[in-house]
Amino acid sequence: MTRRLARLVSAALTTVPFLVAAPLLPAQVDDSPIVQLEVWTELDPFAADARPVERSVAVGRLLDEAALVLSGMLYGFTFDYVPSDPTRQVSELFSLAPVASITRGDPGLRITQTWVDGDLLYARMYYQMRSDQLGWFRGWQGGAIVTSQGVGGTSFLLGPLQKDEAYVDAIREAIRAHARTQVFNRPRRISGAVTIAEPPRVWVAEGDYRASVAVNLQIDS
């Protein structure tokens, strides 16, 4: 597989679902598959922010989050991971860089429905792949691809603009989990490429945004 190129992406005690992507469905108009997403954001976040959040701002955040997940599913990221090693006085380092990005204004990304539940704004949207994107996506579906899964988080008190960091932390945990099963001695550095393998789940619990992310992995070194 072609190697991917180089840089991404009081407490809440209730559990809030979720970001969900439906399976790929055949398109109505042509043969390009459609990815369906459902995302949420706070209209009155606990963290310091403009409160309440204007609806247009909240919708923009939903689009940005969906674009991040779609970019991870279709193109993926390159990564560089240095595990911590107290014996060598090495601190953990992790960087994640998008291979390519889908952005808020992409014509393939459309909102089909919005609704409010409590202080959360939900949106259901879909993304219609182009043929070149389908090639990227299918390139990661081969039987030789390594898979892993991780759960990560970031403080809910930091506000919705930091929610994306839960995805990054979950991807780091997935890479770390795979490395532990493959390398007996602690590796000094791991690099490669990764995609989001299936719909992530995001919720709020014990003062954190939490994300559960399954990934496809390509370890280069």
C-alpha cells in the first residue's frame, strides 16, 4: 500500500451519546457511496465560552467535527509516536497529521436534519464520496490491514473546541495498544499511517469528553 504523506488531528456525570456514522449506502444519484453521520454539540457549554452559543456557530462546529471524522475515514493520518521511557528519561510524544482534509464547505457534505435535545444540538448529515476518495477508502479495506481500538478523552471543562482532542487521544491509545502486542521491548519510536476504521462513538462522562475509535494501521518503522 502506498505510504501516506505528512500533520493533523463542576463535571458532567451523565453519559451523552454520540457521534455515529452509518454503514456505506449506495447513492441515489450515481455509484458513489454515501457516509451518514450524526453529531452533537453543546448550545450552552459549561466551560467559558460565548453562552448561549449562536445556532450558526454550533452548526459550524458540527460540520467541522464531521469533516474531521470523514477525513480520518477516507484519507487517514500519518503518525509519529515516542513511548515514554523513565529509564532513559524520555517523555511520551505523539503527533498526528492528516493525509488530506475534508473541510466545512465541501460540496459533498450536507446536513439533512437538525434537532435540539436539552442543551444539545444534533445534526444528521451525509457525505457523498468522489471516485478518487473511494480509491483511498478501498485501499484500506484489504485483508492484510492491522486493526486496533482505543478509548481516549479530554476534559469537558475545556469546552467544545477541545472535543476533537478526544479523537486524537483515542487514536494514540489504539496505536499504543497494538504496539504492546507486537513489541516485547519498549520501542523507541513508532511511525506509520492510520485511518478511522468504523464509526466512532463520543460521549461525556466523569468530566471528560470520551471517544472510542477503531483504526486501521500501517506501521512503517
